[in-house]
Amino acid sequence: MIVLHAVFPVDPAQRDEALAHIETLVEESNTEDGMIEYRAAVDVQDENTIRFFEQYEDAEAFEAHSETDHYQTFEEELPDLLAGEPEVMQFEVSEARELEL
């Protein structure tokens, strides 16, 4: 499994537009083959920071995601929406399990 955690600093003046693009990206990404889960959330400490959590079955699913129309559209709009450089971490996970709290 491939897991990504990405942090995007959004330009406050472009926040509404960014959230609209992100909503479409999340909705369409979750329909992809090989996608386990694709989520985005506003950081509770900074409303202009968006955190992405992405889970793919394998590297092929991750690669296919980057070639979709919805991803390409988002990537083209991204420079106008950001207030800084995104941070992206990729993890290769061999096992995952739910913990009881």
C-alpha cells in the first residue's frame, strides 16, 4: 500500500476557489480503481492549510491517479492557489490495522 500525507498552504485570497477544486478532486479520486481512500481536511490550527491523506493499493494505482483528468486539472490550477511550497511525504506500508481506542 502507498500512503501519502500532503500539506498545502493555501493563499487566503484563493481559499474558496481552492476548496472548490479540492472538493472535486476528492470526489473524483475516490472513484478510481486502486484507490483505498482519498481525503482532504482543513487544519484546525490554520484554516489556510489543507492536509491530504491518500491511500493507494499499490504504486500502479498511485501512478494512474497522477494521470487522471481531475488530477491534471488540479495540478494546473495549483500555482495560483498556493501561498507556499507543499510538503508531501510518501510511505510504503506492508501492514495496516485498525486500533481500538
